[in-house]
Amino acid sequence: MIDPLHEEVEQWLKELGWPETCMAELARRFLPLGEESATSQLTPQLQHRVRGALFAAGYESLGQRFTSGVNKGQTRFARVATELE
């Protein structure tokens, strides 16, 4: 069974055209959590859903963190170029 969040996230990221994002961006957009500390409120199950949605949308973890801005300290996910692109 495919999580409906995957399709919503994929569509949203395509519309934005962002080459990079993080779990906090998705949590603020798609999950009913507080604005300030979105990822601190994510249960392990929600973290798994968000990460799965990023992977399904063609993003992968860079193993690095944002060093400034609203997402400072968050793991960076970047869109993976496919052979068709």
C-alpha cells in the first residue's frame, strides 16, 4: 500500500522545483504540527513517512546539514538526477 503523502509531496516538490529541501519543510507543509519546532514533534513513525515521501519523490539524503536559515541544523535532501533528465 502506497502512502498518500508520497503523491502529495512529489507533486508539491515538482511545482516548487526545489533542488534541495529537508524534513522540516515537509512537516511544516503537510503535517499538523507547530511551526517553530516541526521536526522535534515528529514521532519516529512520522519521520519514517516523511523520509519515505522524500525518497519516493526522487530526493536522497546528502549526509550534510543546512548551516544557516530557517532550516539550520536540518539534514539536506537533494533531488537525484535520473537518466531521463
